[in-house]
Amino acid sequence: MIVKLQKPSKNSYDVVIIGGAMFGSSVAWFLSSNPDFDGSILVVEKDPSYEFSSTAHTNSCMRQQFSNEINVRISQFAADFVTNFRSYFGEDTRVPNIPIQSYGYMYLADTQAFAQTLQDSQVIQKSCGAGTKYMTAEEIKRDYPFYNVEDIIGGNHNLIDEGYFDGGTVFDWWKRSAKERGAEYLTNEVVAMTKNAAGTQVESVTFKSGEVIKCGYAVNASGPRAALTASMAGIEIPVQPRKRYTFIFDAAQPLDRDLPLTIDPSGIHFRTDGTYYLAGCPPDDDPAVDYDDFIQDYSLWEEKVWPIIAHRIPQFEAIKLINSWAGHYAFNSFDQNAILGPHDRVKNFIFVNGFSGHGFQQSPAMGRGISELITYGEYRSLDLSPFNYERIINNVPFVEKAVI
């Protein structure tokens, strides 16, 4: 595809956001909506179709079932944002209401150790006001008789503000509204950055089309390509593109009720998806892949996914694959959690990277947080400092036990 490069309308911007998909548009919208921010915003996106972005391949899931309180709080804000979507846009009647399909997540444990981890996490989630409950295998079978729980000890389930939502509509309105509020979107590509003599500030960015513009802040919202963007500022970041597969299937004998997003002990997950069902998984061998590698491994469905689904739900012995695709996680190989905020030395280089598969549900809180950081110099709504880049330098991982 040949993309016509656009030229910026100015030679200087207060904030240059590199990447215009979910996170770039979240930051742009929260900044442009903040009455205390009066600066200029430029969003640079190399592919205006977003065809190969993580945003285009997401399953738009939402959960509060995390083991760390801050991750629970982040998802709770996402649930509030989606549930009250129009109100966040000033009751603009053009903006649709977006429901959350609250079928819940069902984490299944097949060992005592994992069952205990689920119970410990449930205590944390409950303290945050989440509706998670721990269920024995017998209780799971009572409420969802289609499961085979012979090898299951227990599980965690939550039917409140947990399931999936129309993330594409959220993204579209962030982008549309940010433009209406003055953010400039540019089809181009940042290919270089220059820093000041001390190496403490990004002074300018260079576009593929040749223009050089000054910037007050450079925000890295480049998804799986985050390491490429960071390297232009002489910064290393442990974010890699990792391939993840999604399968849409039909069942000869559909279930008589909604299927929660079920996380099988094998790591495969599956849920109701409209009139069909959706399943997802990583490959058995999970290396970093090329940025343009979206080739599917069709053997995964036949040899791994289908047999596990049929084992967990015998009624799914006869199912038909309808569609499938491969997308990329922006995988933080350090601890599979967000990398946020300023670099320790290059102070105006801002990270919003490395979400490792739970980015869509975290994008409202993270966009708001980066907006606050740029506008006020601090996080105000939620303390997102546990995700700061310093933890990577100090080799102190952020521990989150509920990573899918």
C-alpha cells in the first residue's frame, strides 16, 4: 500500500505523539479535553488504515481480575469510562452509548497452588469493590454445567463490569474528538530525533518526508514498534512484537447460556462472541517476531486449541472454524506490564508502552495519566508511578500474577 505523506502545519508543537492508534489517540483526547492544557498536539501515524496495529487486532476484553490493586483500579476506571461513555464527551448526542458485555472472566485452576493464588487475588479485588468470587469446582459446574471440571480445583469469576466491549468505537471517537478539539493528525513517519547537548531533552523530530519540527514532549505510543521509536532517542526499551492468535468458531450445539471468557489452565482462552465463539492463544514457541510478520500458524487450531476447547466443554466436540487472524502484543519482556512516564535522563521523552495484551482496557486510565503528567507534572487521578521506567533501570519488576 502506498501512503501519501502529509506535511505538518507548524514547525513546532508542545506535544508530538508518535503512533496514532489506541494509546496515541487516548493521550491526544485526554490532553485536548483537559481545560488546563492549552498547548499544541501533533499525532504522527505511519499507516492511517491502522490495518496492522494492535488496535485493529484486539479482542476488546475488560477485566478487574488482577493480582495488584493498581491494575484493578485502572480497569475500574475503564469500566466507568465505557459505561458512561457519552457523559465523558459532554453528552454529545452524536456519541453512542457503549455497553459492556459482562459475561465475566472465569479463571480455572487445576493445582492447589494456583487455586490459592486465585483466592489471594480475590481478596485484593474484593477490597477494591470488584465483584469477583472464588468458586469450587462443584459451584462452577452448578452454574455452568457445560464445563468439564474433573481436573479443576476451583476458579474465580466476576459478572460485574467484566467481559468485552466495543473498543473500536472508543478509539474512533477519541480520534475524531481529539481532531475536533485541535489535535493535528499527520500521516507520516518519525525517522530520527535530535537531543540537546546534554542529552536530557528531545529537541526535534525528523519526518520521513524530510521536515524537522521542534517538540516540547515526545510521547512514544508506537505499540509493538516502541523499541524502534525509543532507539531514535538513544533509549533501550524491552518491548517486542509477539504473535497472538484469534479464532472465531461456530458450534453445532451452541450453549444454552453465555460463555464467560474462560482462561483454561493450558493458557488458551475462549468466550461468547455474538452468535459465535472466540478463542485465543500464544504459540508454543513465543519469540519476538518481525514487525511485519502476521503469518498464521494454522496447525495451532487443529493440534492445540480445538482439542483443549473440546476437553473443557465436551459440547464443543463439533465446532467449525469461521475466521482467524494473527496480531501482535506489544510485549514487555521485563515484566509484562506497562512502561509509563518520562525517561530517567531524557526527561521529555514519555513512555506509554509495553502493555502485553491488556492495553485496551488500560488505555483510558493511561491516557488520562499521561495527560496529567504533561499538564501538571504529576499523576493526579491514579498514582501510576509503579509503572515508571526507573523500575527497569533498577531491575525491580512490577509483579502481576494475572497476565494472559
